[in-house]
Amino acid sequence: MDDGWKQHPAVWWSPVAVRLKHLTRDEQRLWLENEHDQLNTSLLIDVIDPESQRRWLVLRSFRHHETPHGAGPHTDSWCRIWCVVTRKDHQTRLVNALGKQTLIDPSALPDAAGLNHAFIGEYPWHPACSVEVDWAALDRDYCYRQEILPTVTQYEAEATGRDQSLDDHVRMYLPAPWLIRGLEIRLIDGRSLSFATNSGTILFRDPSISEGGPSAALVDQQTFLKFLQNEGLVPVWIIAGEKGAYGEGESDFVGRRVHSFVYTLSAENQVVCAKKNIRFEWPHSSTRKARSTIDEFGPE
């Protein structure tokens, strides 16, 4: 899940980090108008485990950096990473629809089935997991009528639960039920919280369970893409976030750069940016300056 706005250094499954500096008000304005320290790149999607050299694709994650509060003007930069799946012949329409939005809200895209107080080991077969349908509709404001497949769901359990089974607060991502069935994987234990095949090959994991770093849902690149290809499906990623600048206090708003990019796969299975949407917000202004660029997909 979103890591409670924690700050993490760069790690192999999230190899991009920024070092924000304290800026004057004039410097903050210039900083907002350029891409420096903007967390939006394909490097946050297609990653390699240096130990095994296996390629993994990020299905969900969150990054956040900020300068310390209470030391005068401050800045922050954050992003949220999503992956959804659509039918191949619907890809262009979906990319065009999502490319017109700034998907910064945590509920901007649907999750898979919820756990509703079930235990992790009971997912997804227990009735409390509310697994009814795999396909989900987007917000009607997106002007896209087809349904999409969410790739993950979020699990959260409080240490103060009535059964006293947890010593600490737990937050993690789980693969969507359709992905569990399609990849023929299962939860292998209660420690690594990874999902593997019957032969023991791990295909879905969150490295932050065992290593320090941001929480992220990773799927084996080769197996995932082969499965989607066989089913006539394709992945679409969205990275959306903000760069914000503030004065002496939270109420002293300098400005905000909102960015929302859509990524797809090239013919060589490289993650490429297909749409960019950038919006600027300034104090005491009802107008918003927007800029969109088209890298791969033309108008619908």
C-alpha cells in the first residue's frame, strides 16, 4: 500500500530517488516549471533483481520525498504507480481515455477483490474476500465504457485487532484472483508472503517484506507477459503524482505541478510512455495550465 508517506532511498525494485533542496520562493517557481525531481519514468516499472538477474514488472507502488518541515519554505515530490490490464483491441481507446486524466487520487483506478477481514491465508477462496467478478468499470467521467482488469488488491491489518495475532501494523499488496488463477500460483508461506507455482518458482512478490524499501507489487516479467499474450490481453501502466512547493506553513501555497503519464509496451516488450498530461496549479487562480503530449498513440 502507500507507505504512509515514508521516504525511502533508491532500491533495485524502485531505482529512482530525488534529493530535494530548500529553495527560495522564486527558485520554487522555476523548479515547478521544469521536470527536475519529477518522479515519472519507465525505470519505476521495469526492474531487474541484481542477485538473480530476473526482470520484474511493478504492478503497484508509491514513492514520496520531501524537505524537512519547520525549516522555512519546503518542497515535496511523490508518485503513485498503477498497472491495469485490458483486451488488446481496446488498448488505444483506454490509453487515450486515461491520458486525458490526472490520476493522482488513491481511488482513481479500481482494486481487485477486497479481503473484508479475512486472513491472508484465506485469500482469495474465502467468502469474506468478496470475489464476484474480475473485470471492473472505470469512473464514468473517464469516458471509457469498457471494463478493465485490476492487477492487485491491498491487504491491511491492525496490530490492535481483537485476536491479538499481530505485533505490528501490516500493509501489503496481493495479486488479483484472476492473476492467481492464470499464473497458477499460491501463497507459499506467512513470512515472505510471496506467491509461487507448485514447483516453487516465485512469480509475485513484495521485496520490502524482507528488504528495506518501499512496498511494491512485482510480477515476473516473462511469465506475466506470456500469459497475457495467450489471453489476448495487454498491460497499461499509469504513473501519477505531484511536485509541490510551500512557504513557511502548509497554508502558504506556492504552486503544484501535477503529472500523469500512461505507459505501454513496445513491440520489443520495452515499457514506453504513450501519453503525458501535466497541469500546473497556482495560488489565488481559478485557471489551470495544462499540457499534453502524444508519444505513441494518436487521437482516437
